[in-house]
Amino acid sequence: MKAMRFHEFGSSEVLRYEDVERPVPGAGQVLVRVAATSFNPVDDHIRAGALAQMLPITLPYVPGIDLAGTVAELGAGVTGLAVGDRVVAMLPLDSAGGAAEYVLVPAESLAAAPQTTELVDAAALPLTGLAAWQVAFELAELKPGQTVLVNGAGGAVGSLVVQLAVDAGAHVTAVDAPQHADRLRGYGAERVVGPLDLAAGPAAVGGPFQVVVNHVRVSPEELAQLTNYIADGGVAASSAGPIPEDPARGVRSASLWVRSDGAQLAELVAKVDAGKLQIHVAARRPVAELAAVHADAGAGRLPGKTVVLAP
Ligand SMILES: NC(=O)c1ccc[n+]([C@@H]2O[C@H](COP(=O)([O-])OP(=O)(O)OC[C@H]3O[C@@H](n4cnc5c(N)ncnc54)[C@H](OP(=O)(O)O)[C@@H]3O)[C@@H](O)[C@H]2O)c1
């Protein structure tokens, strides 16, 4: 089968489109014919070797943590799935493998794909959806009626956090560049503002807020200024660096390290099919162009969430 792999860490140029053995599912595994994977910023960090200490991987490595595809073969002991089922998964970061024709998936990572989206676009959901779910409901413990600031709201994770928070009955202030504003209003954000002027403080955007969610990679000093946006007794949740706590005001903070969870993914899929969660795909690119996708991401040229189509 065809797969995109890298044999050493480095720039996007280490990615090679190669012929590799089609894998065979072991006990508890499912072989999935890939329809698409998607690009996530962490793919860039893994390929560059920036996570090599924290996340040991075996080389050569097939990137692509997200998966949408159809079941091709079941390993021993796998029940509840049949060949031909449309599925999605967040693959384990240390083995990944979505940028290929076929990939092995632990059965517990899989969920049925949404029925209301094209299968390839469903590849935009797993990692970002799980990140959004875990930020909103595990780290921030979001409750109906709370006020929430989402920084980086127009991005892949932020867009889903805004929608989950609105669906949960929260009052959302969405922060991102103006080109995202109409879409964010469409998701139900009550206030949509441009990038924060941290010197102006929270009152300028209707804060402080009971929950502050951050998806923008900023300096430690800027993260520290975000603490001022959290109301007394409130909480911060960040996917892009820790926001300091303020124990004197009862302000706590948590950082995300997203994990695969088939059951949570099934809940996200149900929200997509119920029309409560829209998957925003900005571009579709063939996997043979993955090196260019990584290069474009590194240069800030990706137009937004990009799904990567299998051969
Ligand atoms: N730790 C984990 O487990 C985990 C999991 C998932 C994601 N992440 C991290 O979370 C971050 C977000 O991921 P993503 O996939 O959502 O990335 P993304 O799609 O690039 O989203 C980032 C968003 O932030 C916006 N932005 C940039 N600078 C801003 C500013 N100063 N103020 C307001 N908005 C600004 C961007 O706008 P433009 O499009 O206009 O540039 C974009 O909409 C990344 O750093 C990623 O590595 C971490």
C-alpha cells in the first residue's frame, strides 16, 4: 500500500511517499481503509522531533492522528463492528498512521462516523473534537449559564469549543481575527471580538469571565495577563500553554493533553448528526501533497482546518 512516512526528524522535506506493507490486525485491532486524515499542529511538532522526549515514536513513522474510513478487517476479539462500517478515530499519537491507504486502530478508539457529513470531512473531527470536549467538560467543567471567553475561537479546536459551550447553555465571547466573525456568530457566540488588547484588560470585552479558554500560542507573559480575564473563583483551560492560577482569588487553571476516547467521540458524532456541531473544513488536499501541507502550516499559509485525502 501507499503511505507517507518520515525516517528521520526534520523539516517537511523528510516526508516521503512510499510503498509499505499493508498491516494485519492483531487481537483487539481493526484494519481501516483510510478515506482521509487531517492536519493538526501537533503533526508538525512530532515530525520536527520537538516532542521526541515526551512522546517516543518508532521510525519510520506514518503521520496523521485523525482518521475517517471504512472497516476493512477485524482482529480477534473485536465485536460490534462489521466490514464496511464507516468509522472515525483519534489514533494513538505514538503510533498514528492516518496518512496511508490502511491503518490499524485499537477498537476502543473507534466511533461510527457522522451520517450527515461526507466521510472525508469527518476526518476533521476526532482530535479537535476530543480536545474541545476535554477542555470544555473535563478541564473547565462548563455549566449552563456561565460566561466563557474563547481565545482563538475561529480555529479548529476553538470553533468546536464555542459550539459545545453554546449547546451547553453558556454565554460565549469569541475572540479571533475578523474573517472568522460571521461563522462565530452563526455558532451562537453572543459577543465576537478581534484579538485581545491585553493592556486594555477584561472590561474592554465584557469580562471578567467565569471560564477562560485559550487556543492561541502566546508568550508566558501574555498567558499571565489572561489570568486577569478570569473572575474570582473561575477557571482557565488552555491547549496552548499554561495560564497561571491565582489562588488568592480562587482562580484555578488546567492544561490540555488530549487523549483518544471512542465514547466521547461517539457523543461528538451524535451532536454533529443532531445539527448541534458543525465541522468546518477549509481545504482538502491529497496525501501525496502532505509535505506541502506541512510546509504551508509552518509558514502560516494553511487556510484553516485541512483534511488530507487518502490515495
Ligand atoms: N495539548 C493538546 O492536547 C492540544 C490539542 C489540540 C490542539 N492543541 C494546540 O491548540 C492550539 C490550537 O489548535 P488548532 O488546531 O485549533 O489551531 P488553529 O486552527 O490554528 O487555531 C488557532 C486560532 O487562533 C487564532 N489566533 C491566532 N492569533 C490570535 C490572537 N492573537 N488572538 C486571537 N486569535 C488568534 C488563529 O487565527 P488565524 O486563522 O486568523 O491565524 C486561529 O483561528 C495549537 O497551538 C495546538 O498545537 C493542543
